[in-house]
Amino acid sequence: MAKENLPSVHFYDQDFVEVYDRTWVWIQDSWRPGTKGSRFEGNYLTYENQQTFHQYYSIISTIFLVYSNQVYPAHPMLDFFYAKQERNGAIRGEYDLEDGNPVIHQDNPEGIHPPLFAYAEYNIFNKVGNKKRLKDVAQHLQRHFEWLEETCKQENGLYAVPNGATMMFNALDERTCYPLSFNAQQAVNALYLSYIGDVLNDKEMSFQFKRQYFTLKTRINSKMWNQDEGFYFDLDEGEQQIPVRHIGAFWVMLAEIPNEARLERLLGHLEDPGQFGTDNPFPTLAVSEPSFSPQGEGYRGSVIPFLTYIVMKGLEKYGHYAFARECAIRHLYFLLDTLHPDGKEIGDIYEAYLPMKEGAPSSSEVSDFPRKHFIPMAAISTVAMMIENVLGFEINLPKKTVDWIMPTLEAMGIEKLSLKRNMITILSNKNARGWEIRLESEKLYYFTIKIFDEKKHKTLPIPSGKCSMLIDKL
């Protein structure tokens, strides 16, 4: 891997840049070929002491691998699971690393995992722009959705899955029968399948999954929202709400389920330091919960980078970019403090962090937690959050657009980012003429800049070659 083939980032805090660069080195060291025994011979991202191909962590990995300029392609992380799909549409959550057979756990007998394939594929499409791939994988995504319906959907229209299927571990109450997070994820699944249908101009597919989405959205809003508490809750077997506030509730924002009034109530919980607004946002359990632990105790208070990222994506859906950026920066400082601790202790990156001070959490309830040097989680922070939230870039390759959403003017940017066969550079700096955006591109694309503090919002076609724009002239 040549460093020049990867995009580089610019930011006023050099520690952020250094951990971003180091992440690609860690990824290079963790990139391995599959085995013939597993019947998967593509290359994929590994982690220490890995024993299975893990659906959840593979999907998470695609979110940052899309920024590798195809040096480390994201799609093989998903293709392995499509190759394992059974005739009834089932895709199990884990497969043995050596022989490729399903690995089933007692607390999850069907091997169900959070249904996020469509979300991942749509994200890959936006960053890589391969419409043919969407067409090729659409049948896998639809059959998997139908299998989840047949296996888990109940007469009340909600999905009942065991707690082991949610990847929320010990955060959930043992009475949970209808986990909010899983139902919201299935709504996300339907929503993004409808988007894929739109891209493929498949009106039947688009309509079918929009209908599924709105039906599930209505069920979640009517049965899981508590007006008095201003929060969404899991349900027990009798459809009674279980009043435990956990981070899984905020999947509803990514699924665009709450209206503006309900969103404001949810924002209050996210901003409140007595709930989820801890110094390192956002803990898996609200601070006010009796079982919350400031030491993390597995998912009873730890900060999980992917779940923090998902909350930020939900905030963006409702236009709260500044708050999402503030939380990303706070989170990254905790990651850096854990990587570079004071004293003689040697730091590292982890799959989880403490909510109120630097360091890794502990757990007597979740085995092998938190894993050290766990790239699938840590790189969500150091690459995806860095590009999307800290720098503020939103890329849509099929539309040939790059949006740069900046709460305030700062010296930062990205260099040599591939938009398919178009390398672009976008940098901001201050000189004698004022704040200037310097751009370089091999082909035409459309650039939108939004600066909240300056009340600037402008979309411009960026020609091939080098050019610049003065912010004061916009």
C-alpha cells in the first residue's frame, strides 16, 4: 500500500491527522486473504483473535473502507455473506473463519444480526458509484428482508428477536421481546431498500418497501413512544413498555421515525449530562438508569463508536450538523487520550470507551470486552467521523456532488479523494485576501459549501484543473 493512493486530511489539531494516518497503517496490517476452507478467497479486514466472519462488524467496516480510494475495497466484506445465503433467504450472523460453517449461539438460535445490508450497500453506492452492483445484490437484500419477516414478524406488525440478535448485549432488560433498536433497524432496512429501488428505477421494489417502511414506522410510533417520558422504549411479550433508556432508541432518528416535536424531546436526552450527554458522547445506557456504570460494565454505560456514529447520522437527517460535529470532536479527544495516556502506561485503540474519563471500560458480564486494537470500531471514529463530521464532507458520487458543511471557518480539508476516476482536493485556509477555498479536480463536479456562522450557502460547478474561491465573495 502506497500512502499516496489514500486520501489525506488537513485539520488544525495535528493529533487528529496523525491518528487518521495511523489507522490506514493498522488497516494495511490487518488486511488478509480468505481461506479455501471457508470458501471465501477475497481479501477482508481482520482483527486480533478473530474466529468468525462477523456480519455486524463486517457491515461497520464498509463505512470507513469506502474512503480508501478502493485500495481496500468495501464490497468483499459483504459478498462473503451473500455467498452464504440459504434458499429461504437466511444469512446467519457469524461463520467460522476456517471452514465457513454457521456459528450459532444459544442466545440467538437463528443467528440473526441487525439488518443493515441495504444501508451499507446504499452508502457504498454513494461513495463508489457502481449501479451494476446494486442491481446484482438487490435480490440478496430482498430475500434477506423476507426471511426476517417470515422468521420474526408478529401479528402486531413488530419484530420479536432475542436480545442476542441486537448486539446490545447486557444493555437490554431480560423481559425485552420487541427490541426497539431491531425494529428501527428493520425500518432503516426497508427505507434504504426503497432508495435502492428508486436508483434501479424499479417502481415495484420502491413502492413495496416504502409501504413496509411506513407500516413499521406507524407501529413504532404508536406502540413504543412514551409521551410522558419523551422517549421510545422496548416492549415485553405483552407489548408493555420497558422503561429503560438505552442508546438503541436513537436508531429511530436514522429511520426518520420521530416528528419534529418528538425529535426535540430526544435531543433533550442527548444534550443532558444526566442522560446521554456525557463528556464522551453517548453512553449505551442513560446516566440516570439504576444499572448505569461509569466504568462501562459492558453495555451498561460504555461508549461504542459505531453507535455514537449512528446517533450523529440521525442528527444529520434532521439538520443538526453542528451538534453532531461537536460530539465527534469530543469523542475523538477521548480516543486520543486513551491512545496516548499520561505516564508509563502504553495506550491503544479499543472497541469501546469510558463515558466520563479517558480509558477503556471494563466488564464482568460481557466476555472479552473491550477488545484491544479493534479496528472495525475504532476506524469508524478515526476515518468516517473524521471525514464526515469533523471535516464535514458529504459525498454523492452518482450525482457528482460534494457538500462541505462547516459550522465555522477553519483551516482544514481533504486531499486526493477519489470520486471514481476523479481525484479531488478541497482545502480552506486564510491568507491576506481573507478565507479562501482551494480546489483541484481532474473532471467536472458540483460543490456545495454551507458555513453556518457566515450564513453562506452556495453550489458551484468545479471545472477540471485548479481553482479557488474567496468566502467573502460568495
